Amino acid sequence: MARKSSVNDGVQGAGAAQQMLASRRRIFGGDRVLWAIFTALVVVSVLVVYSSTAKMAYDISSRFTTTQLLRQQIMLVVLCIPTIVLVHKIDWKLFYRLTPLLYWLFVALTLLTYFIGTSTNDAARWIAIGSVQFQPSEGLKVATILMLARQMSSRQGSINKINIMPTSIHLSDAKQKRILRENTLPLLGPVLLSCGVVVTAHTSSAILMFIASLIMLYIGRVRMRELVKFAAFTCLVGVLLLSVLRIGRADVAGGRLSTWVKEWTTSSTPRTSYDMSDTQRAMIAIREGGLFGEGAGHSTTRALVTHPESDYAYAFFVSEYGSVIALILMMLYLWVFFRSIEIFRACRTPFPALMTLGLGLLITCQALLHIMVQVNLIPETGQTLPLISRGGSSLLFTTLALGMILSVSRTNSLEE
């Protein structure tokens, strides 16, 4: 009987080894739902960019034709497919080791944009490499999440007990110095530095990173009292920088906020499309779409909406495909977060779990911020719709983020 049992164990072990080997050889490993969502979103991206940029054919000031923009978007999508396949094959331990290097690299590149960057809309955000423009702040979003996950993972045994913010204003005290040195600077320093570096050129990106980081800290078991102190301190500093010292694009942010408040507090009067705000035009596009849309390529408001291929991609999508399908699209982004939670729960070590959760939050929060602007729930932000809006940097780094999540999912399946 003992011999028979050992033979059965050997057969089972061989079967498990073969199953693991087959899983490693599979081209598309990890969470299949995320693969399906990625495929759906990039297909929608091609459709939206092609249809929304048709108005450029009638714009004599445009440097591109619709066909050129479509070809460009298809090339970006084609490049993203091998990128996500390659990244999801990498073991998450390599991401852990490379996190400090990646973080400081993107901090340096983002700072560099203020000196040699290409300016658009009075904001220096891009570094030009030949004919290609690269937006380092998109990479800094991902790197900040990785850095926070790394710092939180090393403190999971005591993070619900420690002080992450000083307990006194007397920072020269030995106890306060220890809190700053051991907890505040390593844990919160990267978040504050990233927000500070980005806020002067793209305020909404800094807010996005802060929101995602705050939710990560909460789910990572940081005490609520510490989170409130951190949020209050950050908001106070942000208001000081933007309102009092007038640093960066404070005038733009203030103008958008005042326009948003005015639209909610004053009665609307008939006006021409030229006198409307971008958000009002987007809301008209949504209304024209109705439940089932005007049909692909038949939107009558694409010439009305400002940047329908990027900042107002969701409103344009509603105008062509209707609110019903647009609601499904929104649910896909929420599904990314829910799948990230499932992968988070299956992880056996803190870093990949927190990294997965943070990256899922980043993608979903950005999508929700974009959508809330379209229906005037928040002021205009300039945030693109992940994987759909036209823009190479956003598409690339969202693809990398999804690839990292799939990497953790693939590793979890191999360990089961």
C-alpha cells in the first residue's frame, strides 16, 4: 500500500509539474477577464479615435488627416500588445527590485520637462525624442504606486500601530525625528514628492495620485487618524501652493473651478456653442446620444466637442453609441478594480498584493474622474480615458500597469 501511495504521489507531482509548465508556455497567462477587458478597450480606442478625428479633415490648421491619426493609433495599439505580453511574463520580484530606480528616474524626467520640455496649453509636460513626444508624468504615476507598495509591504506587520505622521509640532524632539525618519519620509515622502513635481504642470494628475495613494493606505490598514492628518496636511500645502503662492497653473485650475461653480449656481440662458464651456458641449453630446446613440461615425456633435478624441472621449462615445453601451464601458473600468481585488486577495506576499491594488485603483480612478467631468460632477481635469483616449504615453503606461497586474495574477495561478 505504501508503494502504491508513493507511485500515486509521483504521478500527481508529475501532472502538477506538466500543468505548471503548460501554464508558463501559455502566451496569454493570468486573469482572462482582464485580457478580455484590455482587448475590448483597445478596440474601442481605435473606433473612437478614427470617428472623433473626422472633423480634422475640415480643419485647415490641422497637421494630420483622419487616416494618419487612425494609422498612428493602430500602430500604438499594435506596439502595446507585445508590451503587455512581455511585461506579464516578468516575475513581480523584478518590479520590486527595480522600483527605486524607476521612481527616481521618472522624478528626474518629470523635472526635466520644466527645462527642456515641449509646452502645450501653457504647460511643459512632454520631452521630445525626435518626432515622438513622451510624457514622463504618466510613468511617474505608475512608479509612485510601486514605491508606495514597496514601502507599505515592509511595514505590514506593524502598520496599523505605528504613527506615519508626527504627533507634535516640535519636530526637533527625538521621538518626532524617529517618526519622520522611519515612517513619514519613507512612506509618505514619495507620494508628496510626486504630487509636488506634477502639480505645477498638471494639477489633476497630482490629485489622482493622491487619491489612489490615500485609498491604498486605507486598505493597507493605516489608522484612520493618521490618514486624516495626512490628508489635511496635503490639502493645506496644496491650497498654499496654488492659491497663495500662485505656483504652476493656479490660474487655470482656479478658472476651471469658478466656471464649474458658476454653471451649478446660475440659471442657464440660451447661448451659442462658441459661448459654452467644454463641459457644456460635452453634455450636449451626451444628450444627443440618448439611450442608443446616433450610430458609429454619425455623431452630429463631434465638431462641437473640444478634443473628442482625448479629454472628452467618453462624451463622444455616448453620442455615437448611446448611454446603454457607455454604461457597459464604465462598468469595464470598475471591473478592472474588482478583478484587482480578487488578485490582491490571492497574493501570499504584501508587495504584489499592494502593487496590484494600487495600479487597479489608478486606472479606475482616472476613468471615473474623466467620466465625472463629462457630466459636470467635478471641474474640468484634462484626464484622459485610459486605453481609449488618443495619446501614446497614457496608452503605454496604462498597458504597462495592466501587464504588471497580469504578472501577479499569472504568478498566483502558478503557485496554486
